[in-house]
Amino acid sequence: MREIGKGIDETKSQVKKLVGVPLVVKINSGRGKSSVVRGTIAGVFPAVFTMKLDSGEIRTFSYSDVHTRGVLFLKGDSATD
């Protein structure tokens, strides 16, 4: 569920601040499934942003994924499955 009072524009600006920063990201795939990946935000576009994972894979996410907590940016190396 999204945070009350925050708009999608605020989410976009928060993602833009993270470009090039090494991140740990939790991706919720639905039905209780999730995965934790490491990478950096490679590009930001009007409706989506791309991440280059440490494995070399490129993944694309929408800002609404972040806004509705389908994609979570975790702090440091404390991520666990």
C-alpha cells in the first residue's frame, strides 16, 4: 500500500537522487514471493527507470512499483531473503 500524502512526483524525485548509487533492492513478485538483488539505477525516464544488476542483467521498473512498495530500496548490506 502506498504512503498517504506522497505523490508519484515525489517518488520520481527520490529515485532520481539514487542514480549511480549501489543499492540493495527487494522486489515483491506477488503471492508472498520476493527476491533481493544488488545493482545501480542506470537510467531514469518519464514513466520507468532501469537498473543494472550486479549479475549484468538490466531490469525495468515503473515509479508506481516503488510508490506502491512493490520495489523497496533497502539500507546497506543488511538485506536478507
